[in-house]
Amino acid sequence: MAQIINSNCQACTESSNSIFCALKSDEIEFINSKKKCLVFEKGEMIFHEDSSSKGIYCIQQGKVKVSQLGLDGKDQILHLAKDGDVMGYRATLSEDTYSCSAVAIEKSHICFIPKETFLYLIELNSKLALKFIHLLSKELKIMESNLTKITQRPVKERIAQSLILLKNKYGLENDSTTINIIIKREEIANLAGTTRETATRILYHFQEDKIIELQGKKIKIVDLSLLVKEANLMD
């Protein structure tokens, strides 16, 4: 069960990057008085697919995978979230159940904002409402693009694209080559829409071609230009 900790919105290091930067100081104080800041350990479920929406989640610090259960019983990762991202707002705005599940990839500090608080602020602040409309449009575009990749792209390209996605989303470590995330082979497979065995085989193939280097659950990009070529992103 997630641990509750004290956290002040005005002291949040992600406040300038957050969608809530449009709020006035009194509105931020209102959120601060209503929210809960929770600590989720690695692998801990934040919210379940098909469960009733009780509010939204804002990542203060950490990494989260958002996935949906496929017809074959396997998880398909829809997107990855990081510091400053918000989750669960579509279900909250439509007063529906969550269409996906969210799980912490690493220990994460996440603020929960109750539905009533969130909807009140949306009604009160038109700039905030417009920001969420833009966010919905952006995520729909990304989902449409990902659907095309999964249905039309060869699996080798999808694995390469997944590695580039991880690099762009979470950045690189101090060595400027290692992707800044600890990720399982199965999670890479779920991200690319393939099996764990296929993902592992292709990763080792990339390693043999000196495109990447596998270091346990860490991945080092040895030759980014070759990885981009494998991803067929040259255009």
C-alpha cells in the first residue's frame, strides 16, 4: 500500500513544467489543501484498468508505465510517464472507468488530486481547461501514430523505435550513452507489441551489430545513427 508523505505544491521542482503552471497562487493553495502525495514502490499498481475514476495523478518524481490488457491476456504499454506528467484525467473528465492501468517502473512520488477538486478547477480556470484539451489532442495523435507502428511496422523496427522512445522520454545517464531507466525485456516487448522472446532475440542482434550494449536491465546506445536507421526514422 502506498505511503503518504508531506509535499507542498509551491515547492515542487516540476511546477514550471506541469500543466498546472496555469493556476493562480490561491488555486495552487486549494490543490495543496486537497491532494495527497503518495510513494509507490517499483512494481506497485497506481490505478487499475476498469476501476472507477476517483481523481487524477500527477508525477512529482518517478517513472510509470501505462498499459492496457490485450485480447491475448498480455499487457500492451500505451505510453510511458515521467516527472510532471498527469494520468487518469480522461476517465475523470468523462466520469468513466480508467481505460488502462498504471504501474510504477521505479520508486515514484505521485500526487493524487480528487475528482471534485480537479473538476472544480477546470470549471474555474479556462486556461487550465484549454491546456487539458491540448493534452488530449496530443495524446490522441500519439496513440494513432503508435497504432500505425504496431500494425504496419516490422517488429525489428518497433523494437528500435521503442529504444529511441525510452531515450527521448527519460534521457541518458551521465555517461551520455546509457538510457536512464531500468527496464525488463518483457516491458520492452509490451511497448513494441511483441513477445518477450522476440524482443530479447532482436536486442541481442542489435548488440552483436554493436548498435547497443546490454548491461542487465540497463541498455547503452553504442551507435545512435544505426539505431535510428534500424527504426526506419531516416525520413
